[in-house]
Amino acid sequence: MIENGSKPYILSPKNDYVFRFLFGEEGNEDILISLLSAILGREVHQATIKNPYLMKFYSETKECILDIKAEIDGKVQVDIEIQLNKHPGLINRVLLYWSRLFASQIQEGDGYHVLKKTISVIILDGMGFTQEEFHAKYRLKDFVHSGELTDLIEIHTVELPKIHKLREQDRNTTRTHWMNFLNAQTREELEMAAEANTAIKKATDILMSMSRDEEARLRYEAREEFLFDQQYSLQEAERKGSIKFRFR
């Protein structure tokens, strides 16, 4: 949650229910385009959200994964999600979801040429990778001859806690402004991030509106409780050495 002085707290965009609403609802494509442009490091011009129905499904079950599937510029598939913690099965799950999205493009009788580049983006509110930079991009490389097999697979990881380690010259970028928005702890930090561009300002306005909505606050709190219980169960399983991951 985001501190708001003596007023009720502001919902945190790191909560996956809030994140999904901000970036995955039809009508918010411009916000998603700005975020993806910042993370991917190239200009995204158009985005179509492929699973806008997910929020309706979420109202019926709390265990769904609130990722966002989109097609950008009519030729690239993207799956993006936010996670509070990196657990041992995370990378395997990212690869599984990448493979599902990649394979979903082809139907019986199609040629392999219909398969488009597919990108997975995972934003972590925790640290679990060795590189010092908060953002990393992975592709299939030839470690013997330093070549690249293909650009059809691409995975981006973003670790929010590493934002604080940025050099001064790297702080004034759209990517950093978006991460500051996601990482905001106070209303002042949120408003500072919103000054960066119109997309972040729109996301901030939606977030403030959600924070004033009683039903949205109840869903937020229910999701926070679910995620806390899920993390507690994971930690207990790790402590007892009996950790298992469910296939979904």
C-alpha cells in the first residue's frame, strides 16, 4: 500500500489485481504501450490485449494468475506479469507460459511461418538474479561462436528493489519513471512519477480512482491476503523441505 498522510492509503500498483486493471483493461492500451516501450527499449506503436476477459474470471476465483497477454504492432506476442517474490519455480513457469503463448499461434494445417516472436516480461518486487542492473534481457545464444539462434524467444526480468542502485545519469528515463511509479511508497513519490509523462499521469489518475472505490479496495485487500497466505505456505514448505509447485 502507498502512504497517503492522514487519508486512507492508496492501492499499490505492485498488487497484481491492481496491475492487471491498470495495464490489461481495454481502453488502457496507451498505458500498456508506454510501459512496454520502456521495458523493451523500443517504440511500441500499437497493442491489442488478448485476454481482457480475465478480470471477469478473477471475480469468480482468486487463484488465477493475473498476467496480461497482448499482441504489439501486429507481429509480436507478449505476456507480462508482476510477482511479489521470486520462488524456485518461477523461471520454469515463465518458460511454460512463454511456450503456451508461442504454441497458441499455430493451428492444425498451418505452416511454421505463422509463429511470431514471443516475449515474456516478469516484474519482481524482490531480488533473485545475479546481475547488478535492475533490467535484464535473455535470448537464445550460441556460447561457442557467440551467435544467436533466433530472436523468436525473448524474456525480460525487472527487479524493482535494484532501482535504488541506479547511477544518477540513468534515473531520468521512461523505464525508470515507470519503475518509480510501480515502486512508490508515498503519495509524494507517486505524484513525482506522474509528472514524467501523460501515460504515467493517466495510470496515477486511475489508481487514485480505484483507491476511492470501496469494491476495488475490498478486492485489493482480499488479493493481498491471498498472496500473503500463498507466500507463507511457500516459506513453510521450503522450511520443511517439502516444496511442491502446482501445474496450472
